[in-house]
Amino acid sequence: MSIYSVKGKGWRYDFTLKGIRHTEAWFKTKAEARKAEVERREELERPIIEGETPTDMGFLELVNRRLDHVKAYNSEEHYHTHLYLAKRWIRKWGKLDSGEITENLVQNHIFERNKISAYTANKDLRYLRATFNYGVNKGLIKSNPTAGMEFLPVEKKIKHIPPTEDIDKVIEVADPDTQDYLWTIRETMARVSEVNRLTWDDVNLAEKYVILRTRKKKGGNLTPRKVAMSQKLLAVLSHRYEERDKNKPWVFWHRYWSGKEHRFKEGPYGDRKKIMKSLCKKAGVKYFRFHPLRHAGASIMDGNNVPIGTIQRILGHENRRTTEIYLHSIGEMERDAIAVYEKARQNSHTNPHTGYEE
């Protein structure tokens, strides 16, 4: 039995049965946690009689199963986002069975989140819906209380895409290691998670390409794609290869303190959210994060008549419509269309007898 305490919170049981994790917290004493674990094991191991209605699953257990699934099949970023939201749900409903969570309870939660923004509320609803759908599809619970709920209306805005000169300024003020990191994202138009998991086995300096891997595909498979190197990226990675630590497989890595293991560890980056805010401030440019570098690169290619299918393959999109979202440039066809409109409008106001505008 795996029973442990967390200072200031209480006791928790946590065990795995037939490959599935089961956990519940926070009990006041170790004895209470042990008793609850025994009862839960007996419940799980008791054979279901034909025609018997299964016992409703606790919401805490449903969330933990969903988190385990996301961790196994989705990106690390997606998992951490789900975990962040799940902690809020558990504070509210952790002691309830899934069937006790009604549409009204969820709706009140969504309205509360709407005080921050409609985007925040909709994101919460989307992840909650996915959690309940997972339970229904796996036969763990009977219904999804979010099924009939609609997303809140949002004010869609044009995404800020940093101009080339702003990106240059940010890279210029970064330290050498971060400069290499930013150049790699910029020149490959990769997702941050793809660059973070990049190893030297994925870098082919002789044939000038890198292999990027993403989980943003159906089934959560880690899917590879080749992206050609620019001359700039070739220079960056060639220099890093010469200076690399041969004991480390990653192209980018760091030494960090592990709160879980209480020791320093070395490994690839998980996320680097804070660094862009400080770099943009230091460079004196409007704040942007890593992802807009993908948009900026796609827009430059689109503005220079690169076929959208090629852009789609470089970005690693399955759907062409997703790629179209990334194209923020105003092409010549749009400019020509406006010129035609202007000429036609002017002609419509011209007196056919005098040739002058009325």
C-alpha cells in the first residue's frame, strides 16, 4: 500500500491496479487513509454482477485517470495546462462523485471564470468536457453534465505578430545560449515542445535538416517530420555541436532543482514562459511569446508566394485550415482586389457625358 502524508494537508493513498492509478486525499490520519484504500481496492476487485449498475466514480479518481491518459498521449504542455485547471476543480468538487456534479454546478463555475475573461471560461469548459467525455467513453460514468452547455461569446482579436526588427532586437539582447534557442525556433518555425525534445540524433548537419517531433496528431503519437536548415540555422547548430557536452543527448538542456526529488537535475527544458517577457522588456518591444515566431515565419513565406501546402508541411499541420490561421500577410491578390474596387467605385461616380466625377 502506498500511503503518505503531505505537510499541512494530510494523508493520501495512491496505488495502481491493473495499470490504472487510484488515489484520494486528504485524510486526517494514516489509519483513515489506509481504511479508505482497503475499501476502494475491495470495490474495484469485486466482480460486477450481470445487470448490476456500476457504482459512480469519484470525481477525483476520474480526473486522475484523465490526467494519466493525457500525460501518456499528449504533449507536456497540454498535460500541465490540464493539471493546472484540474487542481481548481478538485478544490471545489474533489469529494463528490462524478454523478453529483450537475450542469448547474459547472455553469456557476464557468460564470465565475468568466469574470477573468470569456476565453478563460471557455478553456475551462473545453477541458472539463474532455474529462467527462473520457469517463463516458471508457464506461466509467453515465453522463456528461457539460454536454448541453454552450461556449461564451468572445471578442476575437488580430494576433500580435512581431515584425522582423522586433524579433531581431529580442535575439540581440539575449545571452548566447538563448540566442541559439530563439534562432532555432525562428528558422524552423517549430513548436517550443519540439525544440525542447530535439536531440543530436535529430540533427543532420551533412544533409542540412532537422527532425521535429510532435504529439499534436490524432492518437497522440509522436510524429516526426523533416525541416530543411537555413544557412543561419546550419551555422548555429554546427557551432553548438562542436561545443556540446558529449554526455548530453539534447541540443538544448539546463540544470534545475527538482522539488519532487529534492536535488539538482539536468535535462531538456519543459517550458520557458517567463524569459520572453524579460527579453521583450529589455529590448523595448511589445511583448510576444515563442509561438508568434511560427506565425511570423509562415506570414513571410506566404507573402513571398510559398505554396500553402509547403507551409503546412513545415509547420506540421494536418489541416490546411489550421495553416491558414497562421497567414497574417496581405498578399498581392488582396491588394489587387482593393485596387479594382477603388477604380470601379470611382467610375461609378463619373458622369458619362462630361467624364468628370459629380
